[in-house]
Amino acid sequence: MALFKSKKASISEELASQIGESQTLGVQLRRMARKNKMAVASAVFLVLLVLAAICAPILTPYDAITGDPMQRLQAPSAAHLLGTDENGRDVLTRLLYGARISLAVGVIPTLVSMVIGVILGVAAGYAGGWVDYVIMRLADVMLAFPSLLLAMVIMYTLGGGVINIFLALSLIEWASVARVARSETISLKESEYIQAAQSIGVRPMRIIWRHILPNCLPALIVLFTLNVPSAILSESSLSFLGVGVQLPNSSWGLMVNLGRQFLYNAPWISLAPSAAIMLVVLGCNFLGDGLRDALDPHLNND
């Protein structure tokens, strides 16, 4: 009995040591802040953009929906920093209000797809057998279709609108997340501390929740930062094609679509939201690269 207690104590110490290693996320992020200034600048830019979208009514005196026909197609000036559109609406105002929808479409469907993908991927990787086969074949079917084409089919079926965009993008992104979660789970399941936990009778749900998911977190964080710009680009493409966000709402993709007929005499209508999309996508990718360098143990040699 004493020998069993001693062995159980040593296993518990090993588990605690492993958990301690998985709780160095803050240290790794501070290392990234010191070494990768571009990632930090991207994070600051994205935070400022979110704050600007939230505080849009304070930052601009104009209305995003109604405009002044007498001010239509005005070039950028002190009164309208990014000019006005074909209805006399301030482009900067519509850009700030459009950021609410574009950023929400980038974040919310990505979070939903991450939750779905992680649940299915971890279940497939940990259970194996027919569970793994069924989930991964379903993921293969989803990945076989071009994501934008599948999103267009869903939007044409459900109709345009923000809620339907959330549903469409959530359904098309989970498969790639599931594959990453499955591969991480399979590699972690073979670790000695997981096998030790199984040998002393720890329940599978507790192993998954306490040991597998925390160690999958770094890879999932990086994947999240890379999937957000993909969702924003998908929304922009759908809105540009006329099956995304509908008037009177405003999104960056819809602004590009509405302004394309004025590219020659009022290019600022489309160029401003196009530049915003480009900067957000670059910022998310720079941040994702920085997080990958900080959180990937194979790239951390110091």
C-alpha cells in the first residue's frame, strides 16, 4: 500500500510538473513582445481599431445611413477626411461603423468554428477508431469544396444578412480546426503523463479538460489569429458579390462593391475600405506569425 501511494505521489508530481510547463503562456507572450515588434504593433493597431469601431458615435458627427445629396462625391477634405460617397455620406463614418460588422464577422464565426472544430477534433484524436474515421471523413468532405463557393451556396440558400453570414462562415471553417486539434491530441495522447493519468484511472473527460486542451491552446491561438482575416476576406467577397451584408447596414466589402462604379471619378469610396481590409489582414497575419514564433516549442531555443 505504501509503495502504491509513493508511486501515485510521483505520478501526481509529474502531472503537476507538466501542467506547470503548460502555464508559461504569459512568459512566452512577453518574450514575443520583446523580440517581435511588428507583432506588438499589429496587436496595438487591432486594439485601437476595435476601440474606434466601438466609439464611432463619439469620433464622428455624421450619420452612417443618411447623407446629404448636396455633398455627394466630395473629395477628401478637412470636413470629410476620406471624402463622401454617392449619397453624400461621410466615408470615414461608414468605415468606422462598417468595422463593427466586418470585425464581428471575422471574430464571431471564427470562435464558433473553433469551438466546433476543437470538440470534434479532440474527440476524434482521443477516441480513435470509428469516431475518428467518421469525423475526419466529414472534415475531408468539407475541405474538398472551395470555401468561398460553399459559402456562396449557403448564402444563396439562406439569403443575405449578417446572421446568415455568421452561420455560413461557421460551417465552412470548422474542418481545418478539427484537423489541427486532432493532430495535437494524438501527439499529446502518447505522452507519458497522459498514459500515467490513464493508468491510475483518471476519467477521459478530466484528462481532456485538464491536460490535453491546455496544451493545445498555443496552436489554437495561432490558428485563431490566422482564421480571423480569412473570415473577413470571405465576408468582403460575399458582400462584394451581393450575397453578404445588405443595405442599410455597412461593411467594408459592401462599401467596396457600392463604390466600384465610381473608381474613376471618386476612387476614395472603394480605396478606403480596401485599405482597411488590407491593414487588418496584414495585422492579423503579423500577430499570428509572432504568436507562432513565441508559442511553438520547436522555434523556441532560448
